[in-house]
Amino acid sequence: MYPNGCSSTPIVTQHEDYDARGRLLASTDANGVGTSFVYEGSQLVKKVEAVGTSLERVTEFGYDDGVTHGDYIKSMDGRYEVLCFRRNTVLGQGCVGGERTHLLQWKAFSSVPSGATHSERVDYTYHDGKLRSETYRDATNQVRRTRYFEGDPLGRQTFESWGAAAPASPSENVFSQVSLFDKANNRIGQGSPYQSSSTAPEPLCGGFDPSSAGEHRMPASPQCKAFMYDRLSRLIGFMEPPESGSSNSPAVKACFTYSNAGHLRTVRLGCPGGSGPAGDCSQCTQPPFEYRHDDFGNVVSAVTPWRQTGAYRFEYDAAGNRVRNQTPTMGNIVGHQWVENTYDGLGRVLKSEAVRFPVGVGGLSRETLFEYRYDQQVTPPWGCPAYAASLSSLSMGRPQVLTDSFGDTWYRYDVHGNVIGKYRVRNRPGVPPRTDACFFTGGHHRYYDGPGRLRSETYPSGRGMLYEYHPAPGSHRIQSVSATTVDGAGLWSSLQPLVENVQWEPFAGLRSYVLIAPTAPDGAQKAKVEYHWTGSNQPITSCSSTSFSTGSDSTGRMFGLTVSKAEAGGVMGDIFKRVYTWRADQLLQEDTCLLETGTVPPNSIRYAESSSGVAGYDSRLQLRHARELSNASAGAGGSFSSRYYEYDTRGNRTFDLHDGWSFDFEYSGSGTSADRLMTRTLSVPACSSPPCARPISVTQRYQYDADGRVTRVAGHKRHSDSVSSPINYLDLDPSMDGTNAAIGAVYREVEDSDGRRYEYFYDVAGRRRLKRYMGASTGSVLDDEYFYDGVNLIEDRGHTSLNPATADGVYDEYIWLAGRPIAFFKRRVNRDGPPVADFVGDCPRNGEPAPCGLYFVVTDRMGKPVLTMNSSRLVSGVADYDPFGHVNRTALVVDTPLGVAPQQTALMATLQAPTSTATTTQVRLRASFVDFQNTDSRVYLADGAGAPMTGVNGLSSMIHHDQGFLPVTPWTGVEADGSLQVMYRASKTTAQNDDEASLSGFEYRRFQVGASPVWTPLRFPGQYHDAETDLFENWNRYYDAAIGRYFGPDPMLQDPAYALNAAQRGMGVPAYAYAHNNPVYYTDPSGKAVPLLLGLVCVGGVCEAAVAAAAVGATIATAYIAAKVMPHLSEGSEEEAAPTLGESIGRGHAAGKHEGEFEEIGITEEALPGFIDEVIEEAKATEGRVIPLKRGRTAYIDPESETVVIHDPGHPDLGTAMRPTIEGTDKSNYKEYVKTLRSELRKK
């Protein structure tokens, strides 16, 4: 392949040897790495990759011999992946005996070819060739998860249940989902597992609604979502049912129209669903999304409801690569701007530039955002990969170097394509890109062994990580993690074990691990962290209870999280215990105990309304109610007593109630600029018994740019105050209003009303790589830096103070396991001299003191941190989250009183923080604003006698007149019962009536007696809390937990397929809401879309990305694992990967209608995308299996499985996949169908 024309250096793969049957026996890729294949008869028995190297990888394939074993794949680590097609085998005897079938009966990882023993196993049953059940077992054969399926007489899946492998009645331990199909195989009804008014959805959605006779049949059950299609089976309407018994949760419709060419034309969301069928939006006044496509199906413009004027515009080259894009903001400024991308002949991006017309000057101004070079095109400078033969890069066919706002990043690969080195070179003035030597020590290096396992890595800071694995058959699973530490001489020396005995769920994530606290007393260094994936699904009434862990529920939901002392005498959950109770797939209650195993009740949060027990979620699964249960432990934890939320039909929050204080939300309307939150106002009740406090209706006002992104949050004392006169404000991205709009992809700027300014820089994957604190004088800046491994933050580099002349560095170095942060080192780096030894000294940051050392992080079922412990195994922090993500925040809205005489004090409020005898509690006040006209007026914290409290930092716990944006007091201790008084002191000389302040609440932190408070800025997965703005950086968008919204619309809605795919899955798409207004169930790690909409996996009520489809579905037939083995080019890139063509097609509605056809050959829904990719790759490599069709479509055929994949760039799902059958039968129609396709080719 010639990536840049015939004069460029080709990427050559040599196919060197074939056998007499024309099968490839040996090949060498462009990096000189060889692969060989060995056959016996017609079967592939061995594949050798990286032939002759130290990382040579041998994979062996075995086939059912009818006597000793079934089919298997043997890895170099001694693990057999056994695929048994024999029915009625005996558990414990392996794949022998029974009856050979063409359907996969079970799969296991084993240390023997027969699979007689295993580390994990999944069993399948079938009915009439259709998948009927799945049963997942661990190494002891304990059943961990089960699923059961039923279909209608036409074989379409109409019923799916969790918690049983056979028909079972709905119960606390079994829940189900139902579907109804029309005669064209379109799903027209879907009943979700969670039903607020019943235990389960009606079977088949109650059948067809008699009133819907005709072309558009509808489900009869009011509990079911309804779908409507046109005569081409395209979705034209989707309706979500109303909430039973609720007047403010009506039915909601989404409607879709198509162009004459078949492309999605308009989308209307949030339409009233009270009358007419699902596809009737004739009475809808909601603004539409409008999309335009070119003749090849590419989107060229998108008009969105939130924009003020203009449209998103796109241009493409002849190969379909997007070469220009312009947002409304870029198009509206004088001169116009856009982002321009260039590609090589293989479709790889070469450069991205911000382009603009200088005002009053001819020509174009270009600024490079990032640039890639590939295939060893660049002669590397000294020290960079490939500068010498001893430092090979192996970058042919792969990125060689990336240049962005950081500088250069040079890549080095091993013989299997894994990235084993990133050599970073910072920008230097006057030095051209890609010419500076690789002196910078901030690289990231990895070592993978022959089987492909990550064995060790070195972080940019120099800290080394070592990963040990279980013996076969669990040899693909990490068993322990260790890290190098810094000694007193500043050298990396000893290896410190961090966690051991890591246990895993079968074909899923973590079950448990043991952490090792190095500075704890001997015999008391270990603690077991356990996720309980089976249980009783019952709340606990006492912290002494362990009954939650003893049940046999097999739904895959998590029932508990415990942290327990591992020594003799330790009790389950004696450090931390959280118990989950479910209703179907939605969380009903959380019970929490901290350092308590006695007979006291837990602190409990219930997701239901307090007085009547009304369900916590509406029919759209939006969170409506959450409350703390009243018991003897209510004061021992929990940051709120009650929450209530209301939403409009577009998913925008319109009202919330925080512990009795209510807030109203106002929006811009249903026309242009819809979904824009304009104000959030504290509702002030009318005073009925004077004397009355002044009504302070604290209000936040929001301003936006043309792209619908918040550019200013302005605080006002009252809703009636002048819009132009805020009391405080935060400006976001002010640099994007004019000349720099096009560089917003890699740069942000924030400034508050006190003049503090911050700059943020992002890398090519959209991850923030640098935060800059701008000082008052020129050149007075400090930079925090961030380094990542994929989406995981591994280094967070800050400073001990904000004084550049004296600040030392503080590095927080995170360790991750299975996508969860499990620990971090906090260490100090001197400005001059060697690094400070680990566990020595202080590591203050952002004004918060903290001892240097190792801290363990425990995350909950969602992946958010809930507990930290220091290296002595003492609790250094515990998090009580409000539903939308704030940690340890309690609402306390109170204003300064009237009529206080000079020099007098008055009680404003009494606060009550959680406390216990085992923990220390500290609090600080948070104010919405302070507007004291007198410089000596104060709001302060006081003890029970009214005496002012001193903060733990030695400063007064007072809020002064000159505290503007985000006014807070220092952290202060509390009384023994957790109480403190909030006092106001009037000026010495002037009456108080001119002084105004309004508190928004208080924040608390709890830690074990003997420990120091240390917490992490990590929040929900993918989020980082910025103390300077009190916002959460969520990768692609800012998130404000106070309002449950992002500050910008969902960028995925620029893609017409996104809303359509969501509707096909039975979900709406709010433009600004976090996690579909249900942060108890969904997460949004990228700030783009909840993983469910990206075709990923939801297990145990948590939706997250699966490691691989094969690790979840595990049902690919041996014929496609052995006979279709192809060498794949893996760049080992840590950047966010775009969905493969197989993922796009396999997760789409079109292919979804054919899922049953693939189940007949053992391909489940989860495995289908990977199987489609295999068919495409095999077809490309085999003559005659690729058929060009009309309108830019391409067919890929596989005679062995009788599969046809059709790639259609203009289709919302990018195409479909099927195993053609004669209509009305299950008889193959593959040959005739392929003849039809070839006939179309001849006509073309």
C-alpha cells in the first residue's frame, strides 16, 4: 500500500508461502515481523506470530476428536479456551460424551484440553435452534449469573429475564423485559424491566392494541414503549409511556422523517404523546434537528434546536473523510473560521488545523492543532525511537510521532503492535517540531509478554508498576499489583506490593482483592475489598448483618461492597459496608455502615418518595425521588435528607427540592435556542408572620454562544436584579468569542469575577493535559499537568502552593485495576535536588494539607470513589454523594437577618454534620454570595456557646466582605454531637440593613481518628472536580452537579444516527442532562453518551464498556476462530477507538432483526459485531467475496456460514448483516440471494 501516492514509501506485507490448496503458510509484515500457519488436513492447528523473536507467540487449535476433548484454542500461557459443541456432557468431565451438535453448548477457560476443570464457564441451551439460556459459573461451579430467553412462533425474541435459566415467575430475584413485533419483524413494543406500578411488564406488551388496526399496529399495554415504522421498515416514531398516577410525567414522542434518498432528514424530540400513534407529531411544536446529506450519505449540515443561528457544516473528500467542519460559532464571527483535516491515502488523519480569514487581510491564517506522521517518514532525533538500530520503533503502518500543544510524542511498538514506549518532547521556542532530542524523562513505557499480557510499565514520573497473573487457566487475569518506591536518596528502589489475591467474576469484572497497607502494624496490614455480585436483595436493619451476601440471586446485580480487616478476628465489612437493594434493574435502597459492626442501624438512602413511597423513577427511568431513612444512624452519615426532581418532555430539569428548599428552572422556550437553561432561582415563600427576613431569591443566570455552550454563569441576589449587574460570575471560554473560535477543541479559558484566570489545554483525544493558573504579573504562572493511560488518569501533577517562586511539585500517581482507581501515591518533588522519599513529608495542594504517602481508593458499583485509606489502613476520607455527584454537601439556605444592632451578633442557623466516635468530622460553610457594605461585618462558625471557631489551619472561620466568587470558610472542627452554630456579627458603626449574604450549605469531611483527611478529585467515571470553578471536567464537556446538567449539548447529536439508534433501543436523548437524568444507573465517562447507546455492556445495573465482545458473549463458533484466523494490525493505541464497522452494523436495528439467524450458529448479540468484522476482513482477503453494489454500497459474503454483510454508508446503522432464508421458512436462501447481488453488480 502506498499511503501518499506512488512516490511514497509503501507499506508492504509479504505473503511468502502457500500450500497446495492455496492457503497462506507464511507472511512478513512491513516491520519485518513474521507470521506462520500450520495445517493438518483441512484444519488450522497452529499459528505462530512474531516468528523467531523473543516475544514469539504460539496459538494452537484443537478439534473435537470424539474421545478426549472438544474444540479448543490453546494460548502460550497454558490456558485452553474450550468451545464445546456437545450436548448433555457431564459437569466436571469436560467436553466428552454426549451428542455432537452444530450449536455451541458451553465455553470455558481450562488448564486441560477437555475443559474438565475451569476458572470460568458459560453454558448455553437452545430451543428450535434459538438461544434459550445462559448460565455463568466460577471455578467452583457456583452459578453467578443466568439469563433466559423466549421467542414467538416466528423465532423473534420476545422475552428476556435475568436471574433464572428456566421459566420463572417475577420476584425480587428475577426480572424481565418483553417485546412485541409486527409482521415485518419490526419491534413495535418494549416493556422495560423496571415498572413503577407493577412487578413486571405484561407478556408480549399485552398483544396488539385493538384500536390500532391497520398498517401501524401498537402494543396494548400502557406500560410498554411503542415504535412505529414506515413501509420500508424505517423507524418514524417512538413513544415513551406516561408515569402511572403522575400528572407531571406525560407520555413523550420522538418522530423521524427521511429524505427521498433514504437518509434521516429530521428528528423531533419531546413531543407530547397524549394523542395519536407513536409516529404522529402533527401537533408537535418542538423544534427539529435537521440534517442534510450529500449523494454519498455523508452529513453535510446539522441544524440543532439549541443553536441561536447557523448550522454545523461538514465537507468530505472523495474517500469520505471529513476534511472541514464548522460550528455555528465559527460561522457567525467576522471572517469565518473552521477546522480543516488532511488525510493520507489510507484515510489516516495527518493534520488538523484551525483556519480563519484575518479581518482586513487577504489569505488564510492557519494554526496547527495536532499533526501525525506515520510509517517512519521522519528521521528521528537523538534518543527517540528508531534513532539507532538498538531502539527500533516498528512504526511502519502505525503512527510514528504526534505533534500537539505539548510538543512531540514519539511512539515505539513491540512485534505485536502494542505501544511499549511514548517518548515526550516539550515544545521549545525556536525549535521546529520533530527535531528536538528525546531528553524529557516524562515518557510512558510498557512491557508485554509473549501471550500479550501487560507485565510492567513505567509511568511518566518514573514509578514502575508490576503485574502478576494467575496460573492457568486464569492466566489472563491479574493476580497482584506492585509498585516501585523512592528511597531516601531519591532513587527508585524497592518494590512495594499494593494488592494481591485479585479475584474475578466469570467473563466479567472484579470480584475482590486484598490491599496491603505498608506502614500499618504487622498483622494488621491487609484489608479485603469485595464486590458481592450474588446476594439476597434485601436491605439490612443492623450493621452486624451479613445476610445480604448469602443469597443466590443470579441476576448479575451487585448486592454489596465490603472492606474488611483480613487478620484473625476481622468481620465482614468492619471497615466499610454498603448494601444494595433493587427493584428489577433500578436501585431501590443503599445501606451504609462505616467502622461499625454493632447492632445499630445503617445509614440508609431510599429511592422513593417519603410519605407515600411513590417510585423513585418515572417511566423514562429519570430519577424523581431520593430520601434518607429516619433511624438512629441518620446522623452518622448521608449528605441529604430528601431530593425531588421534575423534568419537561425534553429531559430538562424544571424543578428540584433540596431538603425543603426549592429551585425553579427557566428555559429559553421551544423555538430557536431550546434546551438552554436561562435561570435557576431559589423560591422564597411569602412571609406570613413579621418580622420577616428580606426575601433573597438567589438566582444564577446563564449565557451561551451560538453552539449552545455556556459562556457565563452569573450570580444575582434576586431574580429581579438587573441582568447586567451580577454579584459574582464565572466566564467560560471567553477566548472563543472572536479570533480563536476554531481552536476551542484544544484550548479553554476561564475567569471569575475576582479576576482569577485559568487556561486549560487538551490533547488530540480530548483529554485535558494541562491547567494553567494565571498570575497577576506577566510570566507568573503555574501549570498542573495530567497524564493518561487511555481514559484513565495516571498522573496528576500539581504544586504545594500558588507561588511560582517557592512552590514544589506534588504528584498524585494513580493505579488502576479493571477500569477502577484502586490507589494513588502522593509524593513531593523538590524544585531543586532529588525527589523526596515516598511516605515522607507533606504534600499540600490547592490549599489543602496532606501527608505524602500511599492512599487506597475504594470505588462503588458505579466506579466512583467512596472511601480512601492511608498506608496505615486508616480511613482518610469517606464520600456521601448526593444523587447527581456532589460529595459531602448538605443544603443549608439561610440569609443574614434584619435589625441587628451595631457590634451585635445573631444566630443564622445551626448545622448538623455526620459524626461518630470512630471518626473526626470537619466542616466548612459555602455561600452563594457575600455583599457586606461594611468591612468589619462577618459570618462565622461558632460553638454551642456562640464563641467563634478557629479553622484547623489556624485562621478564623469567618466569611468576609471581600470574598467574591465561591466564598467558603476554612475547615473547622465540630462539637461532639456534630453541631455548630452559624452566626452573623454586625458592623461596629453601622446598622446591618445594608449587609446581605446567603449561604448555600456546608461541606463536611470525615476521617478515622489518628488519620489525616485526604480525598481525590475523581468523581463519577471520567470526571475530575475543579476546585477553582466547582465544576466537573467530564472529558468533552463541563458538568455542574448542582443542576445535573452539562454546560454544552451532547456533541453526538450532530450525528443523525445517534438519536435514531437511541430510539431503536427505547431511549430518549436529552441534550444537556447528565446520564439521562439517572446517575444512579448510568454513567457517562466521555461526556458524549452513556455507554448503552454505544452498544456496550450493562452488568449489575452499571453500564460500562466491556473488555471485548468475546469476553462477554463468548459464543463464536470454532469454525470462525480456527478457519478464519487472520493476522490483525494492532496499533496498540491508547486513544479512544472509533467503533468498527462491525460494531456499527452489529449494534444497529437493521442487523438486530436478523440476530436469531446468527444464534443458530452460536453467534449471540454480544458476539455479532466481532463476527461481522471477521466476515469483512476475510472477504477482503479472498477473491470473489466482495461485491460492489449501487449507491456506494458493498456486500461481503461468507459461504461457510452463509452470511451476507452489506455496508451502506448512507444507512443510519451503516448497513446490515444476515443469513438469508426463504421467506416464511428457516431454509437457506444464501445462494439465490448472492446471485441477486452479483446481478446488481453486472447491471451497475
